[in-house]
Amino acid sequence: MGKYFAVLDVGCEKIAAVAAGWCKNGDYRIEAFSYTPAAGFRKGTVTDISMATDSVAMALSRLRKKTHGRIHEVYTAISSSSVEIVPSSGVLLLSRYGREISERDIKKCVGIASTVKMPLDREALHRIIGGFSVDGERGIKDPLNLEAVKLGACVDLVTINSTTLRNISKCISQAGFIPAGFVFSGLAASYRVLGADDREEGAALLDICADAAELSIFHRGRLKSCRVFPKGARYLSARDGGIDRAALEKLAGEFAKTDGWEKARKTVVIGEGTLVDGLIESLETVLPVPVTAGMCASRPLEELLPERAAYVRSLGVLDHLQQERRRGKDHRNILKRAANRAINFIDKYF
């Protein structure tokens, strides 16, 4: 494993960075950690390009030193108040006579469903597949190898302001590295904090830092909605060092306005908010569901630092990248591809 990459998590006040590399079996191996001040950033957004570049360079130079200079590409966990989820759908005509659905058909249908008109100042971070329909029958999770005439797909696009991405990319480039991609921090953190049952039954992941609160709601195994509020631990702190009850109730009211909030059966809190005395207990009194502090899970044989909670989003990005790599592997059957091409030819010319 001679080539490594880095993952950055630009928080409210700190940058948590991890260096890792891919193994031959498709797993990743963590090589180094770095935790540095996030000067030049505010709420995950660049406010001073010079200071932000220096902060990124400091975090990555420490990782590069530990990996003997073999880091080039950088992935980033990103959060912004501009993050929104845009629903979309599309339908693909497979054959007038019906045929077996292939992986290529699924990919093409998802591509059609993901084609939406988007403002010039926005970009798509992720496309999350909500489900499929086969000849009008909805609720299909995996249509592979089913027989159908038409295949439909529902997709949720996680979008963000393009300027936010460009500015962070510029910081990474000026620091001497290659910006390789971005992952929404709420989605990343869920890999390490929420279990499969939480994602399926409904859970709200609340990430509270000093100056912002990020709410991500999961249901039926996927991210359903998300919002980033410009109010964090400082906003909720009273002058006497306790919790400002009025501020907490006001923020809880804003949570309730988030799409899909009623689907959450529990709220899991991570970030600096878990360190504020009495915040978890106070949240339980204003939210209609149980509230718990999230724990950063570790993988088998994985060696993490004692302060693993600070790296929960960086580690989650690694899990997301691994999942995407596995999905990208081509397992299509050659004979099935040939049969589908023959049916498409008949549909077109006869």
C-alpha cells in the first residue's frame, strides 16, 4: 500500500484529519490522525482564504510527515446552512415486450431520475436512491433480475452552494494537495453513530458544535432530510453557565419544522454539545422522543485514539468511500448483457 489519501473534517473550531490507504481486499487502513485549530473558518465555511489555507496545510502536513509524503488526494466532510435535499424521479422504458432488469438498466434509470434543473449556484453532493417501481408497482428496493416493461426510480439529491465547495477546494489546492471529493458531514457521521435499526426505524442525528447545529433525519435506511441551524452550544449557554431554557425551546421548535421530523423515534446527539453539562437532559425535556449521546463505533481490529469522538465525521467519510467503491464494482453477467442488447435491437427496428 504505497499511496495514501487524507480526509478532512472542518468543524466550527477544529480540523480533524485522518490519513488512510486502500488494501487489496477493498478495506482501508488508517495510518495517522491530526487535530488542529480551524482558523479562517466559521461554521464550516471559509471566511479568510489565507488563514483557512494555512489551517488546512498545517493539518495535512502533519499527516504527510507521518506517511512519508505519500498523501496527494484529499476528501472533505462538509456542512453548510445551504445544504438542501431535492427529490426527483424518472422512468426508463426497458422493452415493449418486457425483459429482465440488468444493473445497467438500474444505473441508467437512476441517471434519468437524477437529471433535474438546478440553479447555477448549486451543486449535487450525493444522490440517494429512495426506491424503485416496476411497471407501476412501487416499494421495490432492488429490481435487479425482475421482469418488467418500465423501470422507475425515486432519487433525493443532496445539494449545496457551489461557492462553499469552490472555496474549500481552493484552500486544499493552495496547500499543495488535490481536492478529490466532498461528503455531507451528517451522512458521514451516521456510519459511525447510527446502527442499521436506527436508520430503518427512524432517528434524528443532531450534531451540535460551538456555533451551529446540524440535524439529519434517517428513515427506512436512508437520509430523508437535513438542516443546518446557525445556533450552537454558545447560543444555548446561559450567563450562569447553565442551559438557556428559552433558547433551547426556540431551537427545538425549529427542529420540529424540519421535513420528516415526525418519523424520528430517537435523537442522537454528537459534537461539542455532548460536553455541555445538562444539555442532553435538557433536550429530553423539550423533545418528544428519547435523547442519547452518540458513541463513535470502531470497526474490528481498528485502532482508534481515545478521543475518537472528535474524528467521527472523518471516519464516517472513510466508510462512505468504501461503500461507494464496492457499489462501483461491475458484477454484470456477459450473457445477460448480450440478451438485453438483442431485445433492445428488436424493440428499435421491428
